[in-house]
Amino acid sequence: MGRLRSFFDKLGTVGVAMVMLLGGGLVWLNVCGQGKYQAACRFSVGCRSYYCLHHTLHGDAQIASDGMCTKSCTGDPECGAGYRCVVLSEEARGDLPPFGKPDRACVRSESSR
């Protein structure tokens, strides 16, 4: 019985240590690892807004491109220079996480380069 109890004590200690390391990693990701608006990204978790869009505007067409952190918007002034607030196409909406997708987002405009 003593050996079994000792095993479970050690197993519990290892479990608590793993949870603490995982929690610390998530805090570090949230504070240091996420890109701000207009930063390059590969995945939505890499953006503070959790919106990594892999499309840009070429005229009025939304074309595939490198990922950039974006945000939801209601008008162009919110987006800043070189970006426009547009209704996202279904293909562009597919870049975003499955829940809480905005209808409109700031998208980089290729014509402004």
C-alpha cells in the first residue's frame, strides 16, 4: 500500500507541474507571442484579435496572400492607411476561427502599395 501511495503522490506532483508549465506557456503566448493589428501571421492564435486573414484586396477582388492580423470594423477610417473595411467573402471568412467571425474586417489593399 505504501508503494502505491508513493507512486500516486509522485504522479500528482508531476501532474501539477505540467499544469503550471502549460499555464505559464499560455500566459507567455498571450503577453509576448501574439501579433498586433497588421502583423504577419500564420494562424489565428498568433494574433491578439484571433483574426489571421490570408487575403488581400486587388481592386475589389479578395485574393489569397500571406497572412496578416486583422480586426473587425464598420468603416475605412478604423483600418488605417493601406487597409479598407470590406464585407468578407466566404473564402476569406474560411481563414478565420469557426466561431465569432465578423462580417466586415480590415483588409490590406494591394492598390495602395
